[in-house]
Amino acid sequence: MRVAVAFDHRGVKLRERVLGELAARGHEAVDLGIDSAAERVDYPDKARELGEAVLGGRAERGVLVCGSGVGASVAACKLAGIRAAVCHDVYSAHQGVEHDDMNVLCLGSEIVGGELAAELVRAFLQARFDGGERYLARLEKVAALERNTPRV
């Protein structure tokens, strides 16, 4: 699977572990950077870049890392068609895909360590959307929210 990965200046702490896990599992990383905390990079910029890679077909899913995972998740969800969530437990990482067709996993480098990050990436990438009628109906409601939300 092609997986877009992006890190802000705080998220870069998990960079090597996330990329290593992708390589160990035979996934192709679409590396959108960054590779050093030396320069501040804002998570909304990385969220846009990663979201566009997923929406544009350059990657099937994405992993986005900032300090808490929260900002990355909030920013990524602003892109119609991106279903991102911050996950700090294995259940949420796979259930988000199975029931909600989550396509972007957000992690907090200040919240999880390298080993848990690897477990979360594994759970996220091994999971498959259930496709059940109730889940599809809920996703249509989410799409309707995206279409009908007034922009200011």
C-alpha cells in the first residue's frame, strides 16, 4: 500500500519509527517530510499536503504526526473526503477504518512512544472498511455535512 507520511517540527520525533514500520511491512512511503525539528513547520500545511496526496491518488492512506495529534486531526478533517482521527490506542486505530473508513491516522509524538506508534500504524494499515449498510449510511451523512456546511 502507498502511504503518505508527514510530520511537523514536533512530530518529527516519530519519523524514523513510522517510516521503519512501513518499510518493515512492505508498504511504500510517500514521504512528505519533514526530517528535522530545526525549522518550525506548521501542522496545517502538512495536513493539506498529505490530504491532497490521498485525495489525488498518490497514496491510499496517510499518517500525519504532530505534538499531540489533535491539531493534525482537526486540520486534516477540513479537507472534504479526508477522514482523519487521532488514535493513541490500537482499538481506535483499526476500528476507525473498519467502521468509519478513516483514511488518515494522526499521532501525537508527545503522547505515544515509538513502539506504540508502530503498533498503531500496523493496526491502521491492516484494517479494512467493513462496507456494511449502516456504515455506508453514516458516511453518506458525513459527506452531506461536508457539502452543506456554510463557509465563512
